[in-house]
Amino acid sequence: MAGSEAAWQAAEAGAQVTIHEMRPGVETFAHRTGSLAEMVCSNSFRSDDDEQNAVGLLHWEMRAAGSLIMDMADAHRLPAGGALAVDRDPFAEAVTARLTAHPNIEISHDEVTALPDDGPAIIATGPLTSGKLAQAIAAETGQDALAFFDAIAPIVYADTIDMTVAWRQSRYDKGETEEERTAYINCPMTKAEYEAFIDALLAADKTEFKPGETASYFDGCLPIEVMAERGRETLRHGPMKPVGLTNPHKPDEKAHAVVQLRRDNALGTLYNIVGFQTKMRYGAQTDVFRMIPGLQDASFARLGGIHRNTFLNAPTLLDGEMRLRSKPHIRFAGQITGVEGYVESAAMGLLAGRMAAAELRGDRLAPVPQVTAMGALIHHITGGAEARTFQPMNVNFGLFPPVDGLKGGRRGRKDRYKAYTDRAKAAWTDWLAGPARQAAE
């Protein structure tokens, strides 16, 4: 995501760009194709609400900046209520086609095993950086890259879901069209079914870590069994919360918990189980997940899994323009910098591409305003976060400078978030216009 967006932004600014992509010649366990911007975990870009949600605001800022990733996500959008879900394979193929066709871009399918000697260069290798390059980065930075574990949710064949038990509905009927309001498939559980599910989840055979590995997870992508270990009610107040849903098969009966599935492709033949990232072994997954009412006969197109991700201690190693302090001709972008999520990764690629192109022109872009979603993220990873406890972070309003004069608490939250987004949109629009004003002057 980050590398594709960085290449697009730099090329659109007039730079000649070479993308080095090791796939399909050198594969990872998580990727299935050689396409650029392949989605390997969820197919969701999360909320698209640009007035009340920080990631929705980030969508808005990227669209305003001519983002390739957002353009292709919009072109391959799937119904998902208020979220932006993407038909993953056509999306990646379209990104690849646009980059391949760009006159300023060359794509080389080779593995980079060492840090480049000159630049500007951008390393946007994501969480699955190849072993040799990861070793080169660690040797240069003088410390091991930090690491955490990320998990993948399973995908179910839609025609194996029992719709006499399950039903279609977005939470709170969210969405502007009937298709969006019925974008999710819901599987209800009674209290007894939920308790039996939790028991099976806790007892299931799970992937064990290698000796010496510490099980550090990103909180936004916790395996469900780890959530269950934190308390029996945790899942019922998380991905299995029953609020905002009415079962048409039993309209007078309130479900104790609900499992939601979200469409994973345009054909509607595949659905992923929302929030059900897991480290259970494959055999255990099928047994446990078929305990979910409506999935008792489910067939799985992909089972869940867990993988090790790497990222830099960016506050220590990178400057305010995402340049490696020891080799400032090299920028890092994307998840390897310590942002979490497709959109956040692509956003850092967008900035890195623009900054690199400006450097080639002999210019320097003004600092990104911290009151924007882009600015809040880059400030966090390049100095705003505490280096000693640095962990991957999604964009959220907690990273934004407060808006003066607004009341706190739940009652004032809606007005506060709207104030954040209004302020950010004005500042981002002004920042984007900055280079044009400088050229005119």
C-alpha cells in the first residue's frame, strides 16, 4: 500500500520512479499473488465518515491529495454500511495496472537485500520485510527492529451459511442504500451457546511461539482467544456485541451475542468473520467456528493465521520527514514506520512520495500541520510518541491537538469530533495549495 502510493505521488509530481517488488519471484507466507497493494488481512478500510471518525477524515485527506489507493478503493467498493470495504483482488490488479501504465514508473521484480547507497529512496516493505533487507536495516540502525504479532481472520463461502438462522443487516441499519443496510450477515447466539463457544475457544489447540519469542500484539488486531482470556465478556462487548441488530427470524428475542460476517468480494461469494483474527490451529478453527449458529456447515475459503510483523522504533530513528537519521537519503513509509492499518500505511507513503519528489526538485515541503490526520500520524511516529514504549498506532483523535473551548464527555463528543475534522480539512487544503502558491510567487 505505502510503496504503491509513494510511487504514484512521486511520479505524478514529475519524478522518475522505479518500484522494486520481490514478488512473485520471492514469496511471503501471507501473499497469494504478485500484484502490488495486495490485501492480506481484512478487506476493510474501516469507517468512511469524514466528520466523526479519524480514519474517515484520513480518507478525505488522501482523496483530496489525488491518492491512487483511495481512487482504486472507491472504484472497487463493496457494500459495508458506513465502512469502506474493498473487493481485494480487482483492487490490487487495478493498482498494479495504473502503476504499470504510468510513463514515469518502471517496475522491477527483484529482491532488494541491502540499503541503497544513494537516493532519494523509500523503503516501504511493510510488516513482512524480507529477511536479508531486515538484517541490513538492523545492522544500520544498531538495534533489532521491534516486532509484534498480527493475526488474520477466516473467510467463509457464502453459500455454506445457513440463512434460516443468520440474517442480513448492518448495525443500526447504517447505510444509504438497501444493499449497504444489509451488507453484513449476522449469526446470533444464546447465552448458553456463547458460554460453550468461549469454553471451546479457550481450550482449543493454538499456535505456540518459538523459544525466546514474546507474544506482543497490536491491540487493534488481537486474536479472539487472547481477547477471551482477558475475560469471558470481552468478546460480547467487542466483535460479538449484539447491539443495533434485530433478528427477523426471532424479532422478539434479544441475542446474547452476535457474530458478524462482511462481504469479501464483489460477487458476494466470500465473507470474512469480522474481528475473528485467530492463532488457533487449522483443525481447531473449523471445530470451534462451526459452533457458531448459522456456520454449523460452513466451508472455509481461508482459515485464520498469525504472523510476525516488524517495525522500526521510528521516534528514535526517523526525522520529521521520515528520513533515516543515519542515512537521510533513505525514507521509510508504511507499516514498517509504526503506523497500523491499510489507510494509515498508504497515507505515510503519500507523504513520503511527495517529500522525495520535492527533494529531487531541490525544494522542501512545509511541515504537515499536526491538526490534520496526516500530520497527527507523522508527528506521532517521528517524535510525538514515547520511544521507550513505542507500539503501532491507528489514526485516532487522541493524536490531534485539542480544540479549545469545547466541552468534554460523551455529550460533547460529536461537536468535538466535527471541530477536529473541520479544522483538519481547512489546514490540509491550505497545505496542499502551498507548493502551487510558492511556484506562482
